[in-house]
Amino acid sequence: MRIVLLGAPGAGKGTLANHLKTKCGVLHLSTGDMLREEMKSDSSLGKEVKKYVESGALVPDEVVIKLIENKLKGADVAKGFLLDGFPRTAKQAQNLDEILEGMGQPIQYSFFMEVSLPVILQRLTGRRVCRQCGAVYHIKNMPSKVEGKCDVCDGELYQRPDDNEATIRTRMDVYTKSTTPVIEYYDQQGKLKKVNAEQETEKLFDELIGIIGQNDGKSDKD
Ligand code: AMP
């Protein structure tokens, strides 16, 4: 499968992507994760992008396009890939098509994960992430066993600096302005599929697999 997950911050793209990765062995590429890794390592790129990420603005197109191009070209995409948080602008979507055309691996579907604003706010303000392994929790919906500690690696849980209410609103505005054209872009190509992202991840996963008709991509265990 070669898919794009589209949706507002808090739509659950990362959660669904992890599910797909575990069940189908598909490569998961998240530009948000890549940028946070750069920031953590304090690289020159990390320093450059920090102000954008922490204020909820978009990182310039050239930077993220280069990041994703390098990853895609250097990765094993035999089992397919799913893009989470990319593309976020029409320019990114066009450039992505050019890159994938060159690789002979065009996008098959773009899933638009629809969620209402109150659910988004509730999800994002309660989100906590492990500093060490990146596992994601929610203080009410999915708390860790020990408060502030990761169940997987015992790492410290933290709140992303862009997960406060003011920055979430900025991110929502940016999303509406820049990402709505991306939805139209895939719609015009006949690749857009709308899914209700307020349902449980497992149900959403089943819906998505049903649409792709690609149960053969699942591992034998499942
Ligand atoms: P995310 O983890 O997908 O919510 O992304 C966190 C932040 O990283 C965003 O608010 C942007 O600042 C930046 N970012 C992630 N993906 C992109 C992208 N495709 N284009 C521009 N900025 C991005």
C-alpha cells in the first residue's frame, strides 16, 4: 500500500499509522517525527526548524520536501509506505507526485481523517509523549500505568510544547489554510477517501483495509 494520511492535528494520524505499521509491516514516514528528531539532536537543521515547529507554523516546503525525498529514496518501499503529516501544502503534494513518479511508486489513496474540533482539543491537550521512545499516551483516554513514566521503556513522559491550547489554535488555522488545497488536490485525482476518525483505531483500521482491499498485505499472525 502507498498511502497518505490527511487530517487536522489530533486526527489520530500517528496512532493509525503505528497500527498499520505493526499489522502490515508498512513503512511509516512522519515529517513531524523527523523534524523532532532533528531538534533533539540539535543539528543545524534542528535549530533552523525549531521556531516553526514550536510556534505551530509550517516548516518551509523546500526543507520538508528534501527530508521526505531522502527518506523515500533511501528506504525499502517494497511493502509500501504511508505518509503521516506530509504533504501539508499543494506544493508538497505536487513535488511528492514528481518524486514518486520517478520511483514508479505513485500514491494509491489519500485518507482524509475527519474529526470535530472539541475532540481535537481534548485529544491534543491531554496527549503525552515518551521522551525516549516516542510512545504516545493520553492522560484520560490512555494513561500510562505509572503517572509520567512510559510503560514501554520507563522514559519520561512530556507534553509537546506545541500541544498547548493557543498553539493548537494556530496549528488549526494553518491546517485549514494550507492543507485544504491538499484535500482538493487528491480529490481531483480521484484518490481521496473520507473516513470517520472519531471511531476506535481498530475499527478505523478495518475500514481502511476494506477500502484498500489489501488484506493480503497483513502478516499471517493477524
Ligand atoms: P506533526 O507532528 O505532524 O503534528 O507536526 C508538528 C509540526 O512539524 C507542525 O506543526 C509543523 O511545524 C512541522 N511539520 C510537520 N510536517 C510538516 C510538513 N509536511 N510541512 C511543514 N511543516 C511540517
